[in-house]
Amino acid sequence: MTTTAIISAILTLLSGIGIFLIACQMMSTNLESASSSKLKNLFAKASKSKLLGVGIGAVGTAAIQSSGATTVMVIGFVNAGIISLAQAATMIYGANIGTTITAQIVALGMFGENVLSTTVIFSAFAGIGAFAMLFAKSDFWKRIGGIFTGFGMLFVGLSLMSSSMSDFAEMEAVKTFLAGISNPILLVLIGAIFTAIIQSSSVMTSIALAMVVTGLVTLDQGIFLTIGSNVGSCVVAIVAGVTSGRNAQRTALIHLIFNVSGAVLFLVAAFVMGLFSDDMSFGAIFNRMFPDVPQVQLAMFHTIFNVATVIIVLPLTGALVKLVCKMIPDKVETDPDSPRLFFVDDNMLKTPPVAVQQTKREIENMAKIAIGNFNRSLDIVTKLDFSEKDKFAKDENQLNFLNSAIIDYVVKLSKMRQLSEKDHNYLTTTFRSVRDIERIGDYAENIVEYAGMLKDTGEKFSSQAVEEIENVRTLINELYDKIMKAYSDEDFAAYSEAEKVEDKIDEYTKHMETSHIARMSLGLCSPNAGAEYLSLSSNAERVADHLINVGKSIRRLE
């Protein structure tokens, strides 16, 4: 082989890897966007059932063709407190099973040697998808086109990698060098390091498949490279976990322990079986199980390896969770009441459709805090009981923090190219929604100030005034419930009902002003208390206005 041939083979391999990586990313991104709501609902179903957690992880990963994306989502969920550490562990187990579907697809693409080989047929999907991406009008069909294009490009990249491996197989020096790398531990390390560098176990597994099919390495060598790719895939989780909370770091550690444990168990098994006979090696066993189809042999080993590891580790999940909690203990919180985001973090930006759903949850939680403080302010002003003032101040501080933190997060999220048109339109509405919710907190703060003024003057509201305040409180809470239903479920009928409640509030606050002026004229209420009461009724009416504005933001998406 000439130097030119060697350079050509290397460039072909690099081209194949590049196209394969882009294809995987394109498929993953468009699958996430096309099924964002279903994906979110699927992950939300994680429960105490270990098998269900494994199934969710496997199905979710198979759906988006990226164990890395699944792992990042799981880390984000556990960091936000949406799922427990044990649930996260089982979902990561499942992700390891789900990612083997890529190897099965690649193996399928290696059948046939003529013009109608499966590689050629599947590669044609790239052209079909490209037409859809260019000419489809709806965002949904553009996403479907992206999935088809990525699927087709997957096999274009595979074809280039296989071609380069065929070239290398003709080089005696390369064959001799690779034949000398027979140590299983060294092969596992090579697979792990290469996977860690390119951050894609699918590429490493596909290269191993191509090497085995072309005879560049033996099936046993390919098996140990594949085991190494599992270990190397933990890098994505480790990077995501390092910048997150304690539970996220523990989740990343569980992923590492799980994959390393599987590698160690199979290395030990390979050593023990090799002591008896060469016919007991994994390569020999899978060769007998699937004769004359090396691509299927390696793909099936990849699946069985991960399923077997899950079966072994699953019963030990509780002990594993306790172990990582001891290895990464809780931090001593210097200020447990410090404001923070509850449902989103920067790791979720890697999966924008899920980040959008979690942003909505963060805004819903902000609204819950705001209405809670509004109700607390009414308790303070009607009872002149200031025992809850510290709690009120803490929540007001949280609202002010969320006002800026959510907006900052939405700005970063809006820059993600993987957003669907619907998600992008939703994000544009969040700026005003967050501001409206923050203003509710400000009006609650005004009401607490009115309570302080009443206390300073030694006055209080009459029983009739308190009754009217309780009536408007009931109406505003009813409005809040309907607006949140409209916002959470995009229930436009609930918004229409909310508008009717808001009309009642407008009428009732006018009644409050009229009746209070009448009471003052009869000497039933003092002018000082009357002034605070009129300001309170005006603030209550404005709270209703801001709530209805939150509903309008969703109505614009209809």
C-alpha cells in the first residue's frame, strides 16, 4: 500500500465518522422536537417500579437515538427534584439498553453486497428527507424530513467507514499491528478512550462492526472494544453532573459505576471461560449462535451485554444509591432559604423541547408562590398578625430572583436551533408572563405595607370590610385556578371562563369602593383605614388584571 492509499483511507474514515456524528445529531434533534410532549410525558411516568424505570429509559433512548441526551435529561430531572435518585438510576440502566438499537440498525445496513444492498437503500432516505426539509411548509414535516435525512446519512457515514476499513484490511502492517492488540483490558481501554474523545458510543460500536466485518479485527477484539465504548459513554453524564447539584453528580456516578461494573463482570467472565477452552470465548459462542453474520454477532452481543448487566445490577439499586450518597454527601447549606430555580438548569438546554416544558413548570411554580404571598398579605392585613412576615419576605425575594433568572434562562433557550415553531412562539410569551406574575408579588407587598400603616395608627378594618376582602379573595383564587388550568393544559375554554370571573372581580372591586365610602360617611370606618382599604381594593383589581394577562399569553398561541 502506498502512502497515498494510507492517507486516502484515513481521510475516508474521518469523513465517515463526521457524517455519522452529524447524522446521529440530526436524528436525535428532530426526534426530540417531533415528539417533545410525548417524550416529556413518558419520562414523567417514572415511578417506584424499577422495571418501569428501565423500560422508560430504554424506550426514550430508542425514540431519540441518543443515550447521552437521555442521560442529560435524567440528570436535569433528578437535579430539579422531579424524579428520585433511584428512579434516575433505573432510567439510566434502560438508556444503556435503548442505545443498542443503533448497533442493530447499523448491522442491518451491512447486509447485501450489490447495488441493492441495505446500505444503498437506506442511504436513499437522505434524499427523501432533504426534499421534505426544503419544500415542506409545516414545521412538523420539516422535522420528519430531518429524521429521514439523518437516518440516510447514518448509512452514508457507515459506508465510508466500512470502505476505509476494507482499505486498512489490505495493509499487512495494519493487520499485524491490530493482531498484536489481543489483551482484553487494553482493548476495553482503547474503546473507552476513543468513545470519551468523540462522545459517541454509537460511532465506536459502528467502527468496531466495520472492523469485524472486513476482518480487520476478530470478533473477540470487537467485543472488547464495544465493552469499552460503554465505559467511555459515561463522559457525557460526568460533564453534565459536575456543573449540577449533588443528586445530579450522584446520578452521573451511578452511570459510571453501572458501566464499569458491567465491563469488569464480562472481563472476569471472559478470563474464566478462556481458562477452559478457546471455544468458550464470547466470540466463539456468538459465532455459533449467529453463524456467518459477524455484524449480527457483535450487535447481539452489545444488546445482550447491556441487558445482562441490567439484570445483575437492578436488584442492587438501593445499595448503589446508598453507596453514591456516602461517596458524595450532601453539602452543608449556608443559606437553605437562598432563592433558586426549581425545575430547570443549563444541562436541559441540550434537550430544548424538554427544557421548554420545564420552563413552563418553573413559571407555574412562580405563579403559585405569587398567589400564596397575595393570600398571605390578606391574612396579615385583615388580622394584623405579622407572624408570617418573614415567610412573606422570603417568598418575595424568591419571586424577584425568579423574575430575572427565568428571563435569563429563556434568552439562552431561545437561541437553540432545535426549537419547534410552537415552542419558539411559547417562549416569546414568557417574558410578559413572568413580569405579570412578579407584579402580583409587588401588589401583595403593597398590602403588607398597608397592614403596617394600620398597626402604626392603631386602627383596623371593620367586620364588613373584612368580609368584602374575603369575598374578593375567593374570586381571585377562582380566577387563579382557571388561569393556571388554561396555562398548564392550553385549555382555551378555561381561559374563557376566567374572563367571566375577571369581569366579576372588576364589578366587585367597584362595589367595595362604593360600600366603603358609604361606611365612612356613616362613621363606621375611619378615614385613615378607609384610604388603605380603597388602595387594597385597587391592588386586588390589578392582581386580577395581571392574572388574566398570563392567560392571554397562552391564548395568543391558539
